[in-house]
Amino acid sequence: MSKSAKSTPPKNFEAAVSELEGLVAAMEAGNLTLEDSLAAYKRGMELTVLRPEAYALPESLLAEAKELTAIVTVSIRTARNNQEKKRKQT
């Protein structure tokens, strides 16, 4: 995910929803690196708070964002635990 993509606001609500859905799909596929997962999560959070007065995300998308938070949290904990185990083995 490029820095310009992170800072570029969506053109409209539909663009924000489309981008958020793409991020959700990519994270659910489980093929992202930890770094890419974190970048996708951060971008998703940016999308949920952009110009709330202009458009509010549907409750279902907010629920997905919360679910992604849980997925990323588990992924980070798992990665840290795996790193800790590797350090202990050496």
C-alpha cells in the first residue's frame, strides 16, 4: 500500500465503501503480510472516520471494521507469540 494511497481521501461515499470492502476481502483472504495487514487496517480506520458529517458508514460496515480490528489484533498477537517462541528456542 503506497503512502499516496493512504493519504488520498475517497471521492465519495461509494468509493469509500468500495475501498473498505476491498480491504476487508484482502484481510479475510489471509494472504497479507503482517505489515500489509496493519496498513490495510489503518487505511480502513481512516475510511471509517473521514468526513463523518458528509456521510456515515452503514452499521454493517462499522461492524465489519470492528471485526477486522479483532482479526488484526489476533494476527499481531500470534506473530508476537511466534517471534517469542523462536527467540526462546535459540
